Amino acid sequence: MTQTQPLSGYTLPVFACAAALAALRCLRGGIQYVDTVSVDLLEPQVTAEIPIEQASVLKTDTALGVTRSEPGDNLDLTRNTPVWAMVELHREEGENGGEGEQIVIVGGEGIGHHKAGGGAAIYDYAMRLLRSNLSRELARGEKITVTLILPSGRKLAARTSNAAFGVVEGLSLLGTTGISQPLSAPGQLEVYREQLQQKAELFDTLVFCIGENGLDLARQLGIDPQRLVKTANWLGPLLVEAGFQGVRSILLFGYHGKLMKLAAGIFHTHHHLADGRREILTAYCAKAGMPADACSAIFSAATAQEALGQLRALDAATGSNWVARIYGEISREIDLRSADCIFTHTNQRIPVGSVMFGRDRKIIVKSDIGDTFLTQIC
């Protein structure tokens, strides 16, 4: 039997952009039906043909476009989810077309918002994608308001970790590319290996990020995007591959609830295969000398983020420094275990550093090695 390569699809921002383009075209030139639109993905620099399910004028200068998400061979809960975009066209008088932005993008029902600050969870790539594609079809003096809607977004969000990152009541339009890679399919590991091999030819130090939140935060800190390696849950195999490729050093950059698993020697981090977060935290709390009742409370925490909150509350109440001590020890063990994993399989000694962040996207701890690497590459 021959194995077929997993099929890639497109990320949610691409479908949101396609729906908006379809709606805008209904308003332009009296078009009554749109069956497909071309979306320039920007990253990568290719054009995608996206089917449109429905598009219609709702009233004067307002139209709605509808498409459906197709993420490819990926275990993605947004598969076949409807994506709506309502476009309102404003025509301004005068040579300058009035003041203000030409394209205003709004998060409607099903688009999550940040619990802190309240802004819509529409990230940089989605914004650039929409503005770039839509602006090409606007004449001078024309402005539009685009309201993005995910009718099933609120329901689907309950099945994600969005709340752990402070996004509530809907899904994020998050991503750094238009291509949705099948992260959980076995064939994806081979794709990641090839990407790592290419980057290993360019950089001595690589930065491993488990998911989009890590990639996004790493860019914000000024790390060269070409240095970043997305690993999904395949941390162990990719650490080993880095050893075979002669990478000089590695910085692990991730959400603490995922990355701490490495401190227990868990190198495939998908929760369906292995979890152990509360056991790991509780063990390190006990090792640090925390009272038994506090350790018991940590063990009973529903999530790693909740446990972190308990440690922070204890520090604030008692003037202690449990967070720094416990997470510092965990980060050092992550570094050691990761380096040992590489050596065991490749006989290569490669230093590994780690940086862990919380749901607020703020760094909790940098190991000593991780802090050194971060300073060198930023």
C-alpha cells in the first residue's frame, strides 16, 4: 500500500477574506451571483481559489458573503464551519474621500474578543490579508466596514483552549500563513523535518514553537521569523532531527502547560497521548518545600493556568517566591531532559534553553540558557 501525503487546506482568515470579497463584488457592478473568488494569501505568495456558498445584497450598499472552512487533512474543529462577512460600502465626497480608515474590520458574533481590553481576536495576518485583498477593489473615495461572523464560533470555542489565552466568547482569526497544515497527521512530521533541515542551513540557533501563539509572541519579541520552527506536538522527533542536522543550539518557546511536560520526559505533548501537568507541578512544588495543603491544592487545579494563579496568589499573600523557584526548576529540567534526548539518539551534545509564557502571553520564566539565547538572537 502506498501512503498519500496529507492534504493542506486554508486557515480561517482566508475564508473570512473570501467571504468579504464575495460580498464586495455583489455591491460592485450589479453582480448578483459569486461562485468563487481568488485570494492572494500573501504568505505564502500564492493565490487560492475559494468556493463561495452564498453572496447577496441585503440592502443598499450592504451585502453578505458566505463560505465554509476547509482546513485539509487536519484534526480541526472548524471543518465545514460557515464563515460570513457583511460588507457596508460608504462613498465619501471630495478629492480626499474624507478622513479615517478606508477599511474598518469588526468582529461580529462568534469572533472571540480579548478578556483584557475587549478587542476582537483578529490578529495581524488576518488584518493584512483582508486589507491587501479588499483595497485592490476599492475606488478613491470608497470606504467599507467589514463585519466578520462565525455563526458557530461561540459554541466551537468551548472546545478549544482559547480561554486559556484570554480569548472568550468565540474563535480567534489567528495564523501567520494562509495554508492550514495537517498538524496531527503523521505525514506532517515529515514536512516539519524538511522545514527544519532548510532552516538549519541558515541558522546555528533555532527557535522551536509548539503553536501559533508561540510563533506570534516570538515575532513580537523581535525574533527573526525565518529562525522559527513550528513543531506542533512533535517536539521529541524534531529535537532529534536538529541533532542530526548539526544545529548548534535550540530555544524552546511555548505555553507553560505544554512545555512543562518535557520536564517529565514527555516528548510528544498532545494531551490525548500524555498529560501529567498537575503531577509535574505538584512534584516540583513538593520538591521546593511547599506545605502539603498547598501541594494538594495545586494537584486539584483544573488547568495549569489555574495552578499558576494559585502560586501567584500564594506569593502575593505571603511574600514568597514560589513561582520563580518552581518554574525556574522546571525550566532547568526541561533544558537538561531535552539535551539528553538529543544526545541519546544522535550522540550530539546540543545546548537547549527554554522560555515559558502564560495565557496572557507574558513570559513566566526564562531558564538561564534560554535567557542567554534570547538575548543573542533578539
